[in-house]
Amino acid sequence: MTDKKDEVKKDNIVAKKDFLIVQNSERYDIKEGDDIIELKVPKKFYANLKTENII
Amino acid sequence: MPLSQPKTIFGIHSVTPYNITTREFLGTTQVVGSCELSSEGELIPLNGGSSKYPWKVERGLITAEISLTLKEYPNWIFEALVGKAITENSAESGGSVVAIANANGTSVVASTGIASVGVKSGDETDVKFAGFVVKAVSATTVDVYASTNLDFANGTDKTFEDDLLKITASPLTITTSTAVEIPDFGVELTGGAGTIAMTSGDTAVFSSRPINTESQEVVVGSSTEVFNDFGLIITGQRAGDKFMTALDCYKVAAAGLPINFTENAFSEYSVTAQLYRDTTRDGIYKMERVQATN
């Protein structure tokens, strides 16, 4: 029996272009087409990614 | 009675300026190359007729000048010669950062940019002596540049990243109300409270000082400069026979302060000052000397 929870597909957030996040010990080298969620980019950077027109 | 000992002056011990009004000392200087008082008078001859020689000679003006050659930069010299007192900072056991200010544009230091810069707790030993430029390279990232690598070996060693003196290998990401360290410089930039949105190309500047026991700063050439004349006590070296001489110049006017950075040499500089009459004490200087016996 399949768990219904597994059937819920996560939304993808795809990067529109390359962008590098470097902050203290955190570093995320985002490439165009990358899934931000899959890369586990913390939500605190989402505002930046929107401002930079990455997502 | 036999002839007395020769009255000589040997060497220079110190130069001590004082406030003419209060007579309080402004400090002293002992790393002195020379301090020479020239007192040149003009002689005015009366010539006339067929005489090859003057009929009379009378004295004209006498100019009293002091030529100082100094080899240190005491605090008082700035107040006396360029009209601006030095600001003396207390010891900084954790280093310090001089506040960040916008240079080009207004978006870097802002509630939507960088709110402040400070020493990163725990990384105080990495703070270096340099000036910095923070440049927005996108709406939310900055590159940082340093004015000199003079102190880059202090704490964690650093090197420049390029010929334009960049010190950040990658642009630093500024996020709202979050501190971002400039790696290995002991300094962190804290994002403003708003949504970060800087203008690419805008810049801001700040400087940092490493852990220290003292530091000074002075801005020369500002509109708030005040030139005050001063008194000056010049003291010759104490001779082996205990003969000592001091010259108290009552009123001295001087202006200008050369500062020399010369390869492998201590800065040595010369200043010329003029003496003028103190009507209260009725003179331009007083010489005092003593043959001590003990």
C-alpha cells in the first residue's frame, strides 16, 4: 500500500541563472536550472534570490 | 682669581613647548637632531661722498629664528605646527573598527544594505591595520578591498586576490540583520533590517585597527584648525662637568609639518620657527645656565 504522503510532489524552485551565495561558513554555488530546494539552500537566502531575480 | 671654565653648549637634550597663557607644557621631544637659534641682524651703513668706507653704521632689524630638526612626531607637534590636536584613543584590547560610511552612492550603508561593521567576536586577533572599500557587485553581494597588506600577517595570514587589492575570494552575501564575516580579517558586516537591495557599483569605506595599546588620529587641513603660538624651552645636553643650559623662547610662531616616508630611514624633518617679543616678560628669550656642583 502506498503512503499518500509520498504521492505529494514537492514544488520545484528552479534557478533562472547562475548565482553564488557565500556567507560565513555557508556556500551555495547555484547553476541555472538547479532546484533550490534540492540544493537545500536555506530559506533566509530566498529574499536575496528573489531580489537577484534567480527565482 | 683664575679664569672661569669656558661657557659651552654641547648637544641637545630636549625641546619642550608650552602654552603661552597657562604656561602648561604641551609635551616634550627628545629625539632631536638639532635646534639652532639664529639671530641675524642687519647693519645699515651710511655711505656718501668719496669715502670708500661708511661714515657710520647703525643696526637694523634682527630676525630671531629657530631651525628645528626632529626625528619623532610627538602629539604636540601637530597642534603647534598644523593647528590641529591629535585625538588620542585608549588601548583597544579587541581591536576596533572605524564606522562604515558611504563613499559612492548611498545604497551600501543603508537599512537595505549594510547596517554596521564591527569586530567579530572571537576573531579579534585577526583584525588588521588597513582601510577597506566595500563595493556592491549585485543587489545583495559585496566585494571587499584593502588599502595595504602591511599587516596581513597579523593573526591569520592573508593575501590579495587580485591587482585591485580585493581581499574576498568570492562576493559576500548580505542578508537581512545577519552578520557576515570578511574571512580572516576579524571584521563582520551586518545586514540592514530591510530587504537587501544595493546598487551595483556603489561603495562604502571603513578602517580597522588591530589589538593595540594606543592609537592616534588627526585630520589636517580642516576648517576647524586653530594655530596658536607657543613657548619653547630648548635644553642642551648635560655636560660631564655638570654644566647645563636652557633657553626659554617666550613666543614662537611656526607653521607646516613635513612628514617623510623614506626607504629604510627614520623620518627626519626640519621646521623653521620665528621668535617674537613677549611684552609681559619683556623679551624674546631667556637663557639660563648653571655649573652644578652635585
